Amino acid sequence: MDESNVIKAAVFNSDAGRKFDLYLRRDRYRAFLDFLNCNRQPDVKPGMPGLSWAAIQGLDAIFEKRPRQFPVRDIIAFLASDCTPAVTSHEVEAALECFAAVFPPDVSESA
């Protein structure tokens, strides 16, 4: 991946109690934020606990390399906090599921 297409983001890890640098694909992250804003679902209800496989694939599409040992709730909170206008974590999860269908993750790396 081209280094110029990578964004470094400091994301708080609630398990460790500190921020870690995570790396996002600039093009896919911008596409996700646009996708989320264009497909708002403010009344979406929470589903089962944890993320669906489709939402995990959405994360794989956004991150240069999705961190395997990182609380997903913290990643979702980061994505929600970076949106304008404000969105809920449930909206982010629903958008990730749909985003993965439009922008599939890079298959060069196993999930």
C-alpha cells in the first residue's frame, strides 16, 4: 500500500487505559465517512452484542491492517466521534455492514 494513503490515528484503548496509533487507509476512511453521512440511520436499533462479520469486513476495508487485539467498542467509538454531524455507535455498526458490500476489504490478507 502506498504510504501516502495511510492516516495515523490515536485511538483510546479502554482495556490498556491509553491511546494507541492505528493506521487507516485514507481513501477508504474518507469514503466510509461520506457513505455514513449519505446513508444515515439515526433510528437504527442495536443488534446482538458484538460486531457482525459484515461489520468486521467493513473495518478490514478501512484499516490498513485491522488491530486484532483491540477493543472493537473503542474503534467504533472513535469512528462515531470523528463524524460530523454526530452519529451513534449503532449507526456506525450498521454503516460498516453496508460499506463492506460496496467497498470490500483487501483480500491479500486473511481476516
